Amino acid sequence: GGSGSLLSPPIPQDFELAWKWKIATDTNSGLKYRVHQHGNRWLGLEYQIIDEKRSIAGKSSTGSIYDLIAPSESKPLKPAGQWNYSKIIAVGDHIQHFLNGELIAELKTSGTSWDAVIAKSKFWGVQGFADTTDSQRIMLTDHGGEISFKEFQWTNRTHPTTESERSKGPYLANGIKNGWIDQTSAVIWTRTTAIAEMNR
């Protein structure tokens, strides 16, 4: 009926999740993950599931990382009324979506490429969207229509911390001033911090 979304308790941020699903015609649903509450909304990355008889394409089609990355055009999708097998692998900043055994969408959730993807989406300006620093959840979404899920398989994954990740920073903090400027150079003094949250 459009108000039956299901929200999990807090879960680990790094995981592999596989499941089977089947939708009726004209149904729109999905599985959201790395979900956080933003005001009165629960937002996160989403494995989109939709009846493509409705001519849905691109970043809103089945298997997409919803509104961020479109799936492969040659994805092996079975139509409404038949069971499909999906899998998400989310480890650190590396996201992968699979459909019926094939990798169909991939995304890195850090760096300038992530900033560019977010800037062109409906999630632009949402502070902490899909962040991995806090407890997070999974949500099965209900936008009306009929969908069945079964055979969920969850595997915890370990995100190996690299030396470069341990040494991230320093971050710009709350101090900046001009030192001096002449015709050929400028000296700028800044205050930095090892704690990213100090930016706020």
C-alpha cells in the first residue's frame, strides 16, 4: 500500500548480502543499505527493483545504484512474475551490485568521482549521506504494488585498513588568514586538524 517499508536494526557497514525477489506488474521497490535517518526520512544507497514494463531506464532501473549509477544495459533481468537473484557487496568505499550472477553496477563512495555523482543526484546537500561512520541499517522499500523476498544470505566482510587510510588528513579546521602577497607569490596560513569532525 506504499507505507509498508521494513527497517532493520543497526548492522555492520561492510557486508555481502544476497537474496531472491519477485515483483508483480507496475511495482516499484528496492533494498536500501547504509541507511541513516535524515530528518523524517531514512536515506541510503539503494538496489533499485522495479517492473521495467513501465519503460524505466538508466539510474532508476532495476539493479541501479538508485539515482547514482545506471546498471549494465545487457543485465540478465527476468520479467515481473519470475524470481531474480541479487547480491550487494559493500566493503569500505567499494560498492557492487549483481543480478542473476553478473556484476551490473559499481561505485566508489569517496573522492572526486563520488562528489560528482552526488552533485548530479537528488541526494545533493544531504549531510552524511551513506556515511559509514555511524550505525546503519537496511530497508526494504514499499512504494505500492506487490513484491516477494526470500532466502536472504548475509556475510560479514572485513574492510582492510590501509596505511593511506590511517594517515588521512590533516583536515582544514577553523583558521585561515593571509600572510603576505606580492606580485609573484602568496603565503596563506591555515589551521588544520587530524579530526575530520572538527570541520563541523
